[in-house]
Amino acid sequence: MDDGSALMSFAATGDEAAFASIVDAHQEDMRRVCVVVVGDAAIADEAVQAAWAIAWRKLATVRDPGRLRPWLVSVAVNEARQLVRARRRRSLIEVAVGADHDTAAGPDPASAISSIDLRNALSRLRPDDRALVAMRYLAGFDASELAYATGRSPSGTRARLARLLERLQRDLGNA
């Protein structure tokens, strides 16, 4: 049994230290993907917290240690989507503008435009599509991990991701 299998086995039987190691290893990936999915850091944090409670109860259902990461992220994404549905609120992106901001002393505010454009383009995607993009580019999932997390085939997942990227490029005017 390798370290990942042993850690999962111990955590699944109630070993809190082993579970804490799993949390440390996956917390940031789960949070980053959820922030992209919901567009709100507070909701993302709440979703990840709820996902850990589910993971604690259901960790024994994950048979393959190699599938742990995609499983955890998909649980967090599902929780994030449920929180957004329950709240039915729109997120706002704030850009700090200070009257005393000296452009010579700091970055040009115009440099944030491409980031805002990308956020707006992502916000026009469905939450499932944002999750797919975030899992691929923020968490670094490969096609098999994406397929496992989304319940699709690897080739279908790659095709869906390619369509989403084409759409984002069109929305951003880069096509």
C-alpha cells in the first residue's frame, strides 16, 4: 500500500491527523476552483467547508487513491453550485479606485482590464462550464481526472473544453 492509499485508509477509518493531511493537500485547489465557479470567495470558502464535512463521511467510498483529488474538487463544486442556487444572488467584481492613487507609484489601473474582461466572459458561462475550465487550468486536471470529476468520457470532456475555450476566445475578441 503506497502513502496515498495508507493516508486515505487511515482517514476513512476516522484518523483525524490523516484527514488533516488530506485537507492540507487539497484545500487550495478546491477553493480556487470554487471561486471561479461562483465568483465569490466567501461562498467558495463556505462550499469547501461543506465539502470537507461530506468528504469526512464518505471518504471510504473512494476506492482509488488516484481519484481522490478529482472527487474532492467535484464535491466542492457541487456544494458551491447548490449555495449559489440557494442564495440566487449575483456577484459583483469590485475594482478599487482611490482618489489618492498615484499612477507613477503603482500599477496602471488599465492593466486590470484584461482580467475584468476574462472574469466577465467566465461569468457568462454556466457554472458547470466554469467548473470545467477551473479544474483544467487552475487545478491542473488532466483529461481522465476531468472525466472522472464530470462523469463524462475523456474524449467528450476534451471536446467540451475545446468548445468552451473557443467561446471564451470569441467573447474576448481573440478569435
